[in-house]
Amino acid sequence: MLSHIAKLIWNRKRSNLLIITEVAITFGVLFAVIYLGIYNYKVFNTPLGFEWKNTWNIRIDTGGRWNNETDKVQLKAIAEVLRTRPEIKSADVIMMPLFVNGRWRSVETINGHRAPYKANMLNHEAPKNLGVELVSGRWFGPQDDGQNYQGVMVNQRFVDEFLDSVEPVGFEFSDPGQPEAKPKRIVGIFKDFRQQGEFSTPGPYMFFRYNWEQGDSFGLRNIMLKFDKPQPASYEKDLHQTLKQIAPSWEFNIQSFKNLRQQRINEIVIPMTVMAVVVAFLLIMVAMGLFGVLWQNINRRIQEIGLRRAIGASENSIRLQIIGELIVLAIFGMAAASIFIIQVPLLNLIEAVTWGNFVVSMLLSISAMLLIVIICALYPSHSATKLSPAVALHYE
Amino acid sequence: MLKNYLLTAWKVLLRRKFFTFISLFGITITLSVLLILSTALDNFLYPSGPEKNNHQLLFIEQLTIESRDGQSNWSSEPGYGFLKDNVRDLKLPEKITFFSQATEGSSYINGNKIDSHLRRTDTSYWEILDFNFLNGRTFDQAEFDSGQMVAVINKKTQKNYFSGENPIGKNIIINEQTFSVIGVVEDVFVGETHAYADIWVPYTTFASTQFETELMGGWSALLYHSNPSILPQIQQEYVNQLKNDFVTHDPEQFHKAIGGADTKLERIAREMTNTEDYESNAASMITMWIVLVLCFMLLPSINLINLNISRIMERSSEIGVRKAFGAKTGQLVIQFVVENILITAIGGGLGLLVSWGVLSQIEASGVLPGADVNYNWRVFLYGFGFVFVFGLLSGTYPALKMSRLHPVTALKGGVR
């Protein structure tokens, strides 16, 4: 049956080539959208690793470069004043703020392999206050001061990806390019910290510790305030005034993480929705086009169908033939498109594409494509079976 | 002749309404998407607000600096210090302005927070950009020099902060700095990236003066010349300045500066292609756009080609007759392409309506602050261009295929 259909299609290859091309392109577009959808859904539901509720971010603009000598003192003074307020549960500083596009990337060499990761710098109380979960080892803290190493913490993904064969806690990295610098030592492992929000790609992460006394040459410009309950805008005004009194030459921008998170989500969801709408219309267009082409083709093959009916083919076998032909066409198209699509995970063209997601979205897009094709073929195949053999043979 | 073609085409369209609907649906969707994109781009390139004279302007808003050893480089907007030392003394521009990027400003009124965008400017900013003042005036040189706390606000801020009452002479508190309002301007579209803000104040009102020596970060400059044909010479002067006379206070770290004074198109090109060079790479961006548009048209075109091919066969007896009476292949091809362009044009008209509807919805929704979509002759030109290209793409192959039919087979009712 199938080989027969394949032969029929081959005999009309020139006119079928265009339909195959159309199916192939549509399949490519469909696959891309389904893949993106699955990927973003999974990533969105991966735990952030921290709590953002009732937490505000104060971004500082110092008006120029960070002057560590004076600015670290001012930053510490602000944090100390804020911590004395009863409604503030904690006040911490962080280098790369949460729910923004900015990130700090770095790389280590572990056993001769490159180990790229994202990093952040915060004071030692900050992870606990943000609800980051400790997996093993201990939090870094003042006990790491004055040691012959620099205490850092990494997330579980870092361990899984780069350190699965060694004991991670106590592992030291040294930079052969800078032999005089202290080696970094992992003192603890935390669950996760997805600083850029729900839609960011989960990956290895490292915490460096901010020491209030030493400061940092690049500077930390974000203060995170955790409250016991939601605060009104009037509180924000009061807070702004307090900040200005301590540091009149600095500018402050106060945002709740709730707002920042929503903005970040919208940045991804709105373009995705627009794209999905355009693709939906494209699919409707293709489906209607296929439907039209098929209908027209049936009309042209009336004689052939009439002949088959006259020599005793049942309605069902006619219907099967029509639908089968289109399915085989679709399979050709999808196979052609898959040759290109499979290069992406094979050659690792896009880092975020994994085999698991790939297979699932492949199956989903194949089913969706077949469904579209079958729906398109239903009516034309039905009308073909309704032809009475006598009329069909009389055509012309 | 053409009239005959069009008449035939019209009759054919009316004959099989369902097929006409399918074709029109595809064409309309495709052309709507393209028209929405091109109208948005057109409004961005040729704004109708304060930047409407941007053919006389050059923008300096991106700079890359390199250390002497070539190991490190930084890229961002220039800083005030850079502009003061390297841009202020350019000879060719008639006017030069420096201003800060729009930063967030918070105000609190009756227990509510109002977020606005605050921009700090000099006085020539107001001469170069053509703001539409609804009330009051901008600050003058004396107010600027003495660092007077005065502000120009837009209509939206007037509504939010003063509930629409006349704000002139009243105070507004932004980031805990108090300004006296001296002017109100019409809202500016966010796409006019250098004019856009909610509140404009003199940059002499900065709380700290640290910004004056910064080489990188947070500032932009506009160069103005009344004669647009001088602009390439100004670009050259700026690049020469960077190449030969770059002024830096820390030559070890900040040894070499790379950047350009761009027109609006070049500015987008620099951003989209991530170019860190003296040239902006506009040509490669335009090529990229054309390729993308053609890619987007590909699927709808193939769809339409398929439909067209199957529809021709319906008309094979007509073709047979025409051929039998001596019509040439070329004539038939032209006839069919004209028919196809006609239906594409109808789809284009519908697409124009759809895109107008979508864009006015976006405008009304307030997603893009200050958006005011304009339709002008250029949008229609783009529309004609798309219709023509799309019509040719989807009409030529079926037309060729049709015209090659042998008259005898055609008369008998087509081929298999």
C-alpha cells in the first residue's frame, strides 16, 4: 500500500515538490515554536533558588566610577541605618541585581577543561536572608578572612557539571596566570540562584563574598531590603528621603522585586505571544492552501477515481488513498526539514538545545503536522468517495 | 489590453469565491505583518516629533575604548569627560549638544509613586531638537550656568503630577530634588531615543560633579548642521579626531577610542550588528533586512504558487483557445502575472487596513509611550513594493508552467 502510494507520488514529483517544500518549511517553523514553548515552560517552572516576596531593590547611581575608599564607607553606613529599622528584616548588598538582564560571566580551568559560569558578589548574610538553600558544606563568613584562600560558594549545577568526580567542598581553583593571587576554595554548595529570573537558562553559578571593610574596586550598587509585610508607596518616599540624607550626592532608584519580576516576564512573554499569533496565522494559511490544492487535485483525478470505483474499490480504500498520499507527502517534507533541524543538537549549534527537549518537541511537531494534514484531507477525500462511478467515468 | 486582463482576472476571482478567499487570506496576513513592521520602522527612521529634523543630525552614543596593551576594551555610551575633551571643539558642526541618558526618576504624591524618565541637558539641546511647547518655555543660558533648579515636563507628567492643572511656577520633586516647572511640552514617542523623557532639567543641577571627568558611560551628543550634505565631512572630522587627536587623561588604560558619529539609520545598524568600528555597517544590515523579508515571504509564496498551479488547470480550455488563436507564451505569462498582482494588490489593501487597525490598537494601549503612528506616502510605497515582489514571487512560476501547455492538451482539459 505505502510503496504504491510512494510510487504515485514519485510519478508526479514535479508538482508534488512544491507541496513537499511547503510542508518542510512549515514543519521547520512549527518545530521552532514548539521547541521554544517547551523550553520556556520548563525553564519557567525550575525553582529560582531564592525568595523575592516582600523584597525591594535600591539601585544606587554614584554619578561616576566607584571610588572604593569613600564609597564603601557610605554603602556600609546606609546598610547599618536601614538595619536598625524594625520593619526591615534584612538589608544586604549585591553586585548583579536580581531580575535584570545584566550578568557577570567568568571562567575557570578545572583539570584542563574550561568551566564557564555566572557569578555574583554579595555579603555573607545575603544568601541566608534571600532564602537560598545550603546543600552541603557551610556558608562563607568572617571565618574566611585572613586565610590563605578566598572562600567562595557554588551551586549544585556547578558541581554536577564540572566537579562530579571530586569532593566539591574544599576544592581549590588557582589561576596559573596569577600565581601570587590567593586560590579560591569552595566552602559550601547551595541549591541554585537564578539571578536573571524565571526565563533565564539555569547554569553554574558562583558567589563571591563582599567584605564590608575591604569594599570592591568595581563597587556594589544594589541594596536588597526584606520586609516583614508589604509596604505602601508612602513608605518608599520616606525611605528615599532617609537615603538622600545619608548620601546626598547619590541617586537612588527603588523598585519592588514583584515589579521587576513582572517586567522581566513581560519582556519574554509579549514577544513570544506576538510570534505565536503570527505563526498561528501562517499555519491556518498553509492548512487552507493545502486544502485548496487537494480539493482541486481530486477534481482533476475524477477519471482515475471513477475507474477505481468501477473495478470495485470501496469508499474506504479511496478515502485511505487520498489521506495516505498526503501523509506520505508530509512525511517526505518533514524528513527533508529534519535533516536540517537535527544539525542543531548534533553540531551543538545552539547551546541551550538539549536532546530531551529536542525529541519531545520533534514528536509534538510531527503529530501537529500530521493532524493538520489529515484535517486538510478529510473533506476532499470525502467528496471523492461521493462520486458515483458512472458519473466519474463520464467526465469530459 | 490591460483593461481586458484586469476584467478577466476579476471574473475569475468571483467565479470560485472559496479559492479567492484562501488566496486573499494568505496574502493579507503576509502583507499585514510586513506593513506593520515597515510602518514601525518608518516611524522610527522618520519621526514626527522633536527629532523630525534628524536628516540634519549626527548621533554620538556609542564608544569603545581600548587599553594600550590591547588586552582590554570597554564599550558603552560615552561619558561627559570624553565629549567635553573630544567633541566640543569640532569645527564643522553648527551646533553641538550634550545630554544624559534618560534615567529613572521617582516622585511620590498623595501616597502614590510616579515613575518618570529624567534627562539632563544643556541649552542647545532645545535649539537642535524641535519640541512642541504647549505652555511656558525652556531654560536659558543664565539659568543653565547658575544651575537653577528648573524643569520642563511633558503632558503626561502634567496630568499625573498636577492633575492637568497649569503647572508653571509650581514645584515638582524628583529623586528628592525639587524643581520649579517652567515649561510643558507634548509627549515624545519613546522611539525618539534622544528626545524622549518625561522631565528635562539642566545638567548643572546634578548633585555631584563627578560626571565631568568620566570618559565612559551615561551621555550622548548630537551634532547639527543645517545642510545635510555637510554631514559626511563632520563624520570624517569626528573619526579623525578619535584617530589622531584623542584626548584622554589616563592614556595607559584608555589608549584608543573607536566610534562614529552616526545618522539614525547607521545608529540602528551599529546597534543591531554590534559593530565596534569607525564605520557603522549600515549596508550589511540593509542586506540582512532584505534577506529576512524574503525568507518571511517564502512560505506564503510557495503556498500561493501551489494554489495558483492547481487553479490554472481549471482554465486550461481558455488557455487552449487563446493558444490556438495565436497568443504568444509571453503574452500569457504577462496576463497571468498581472492577474496575480491584482489579487495581491487587493490583499495589500486589506493588509493596509489590518495593519492600521493593529497599530492604532497598540497606540491606544499605551504599551509604547507617546506612540503616534503616521501613515505617509512612504508606507504606501513600501506597500506597493511588497505587493509587486510578492506578486512576482508567487505568480511567475505558475504563469510559465501554464503558458507552456501544449494547445491540444490544454483544449482537452489539461495535463496530469
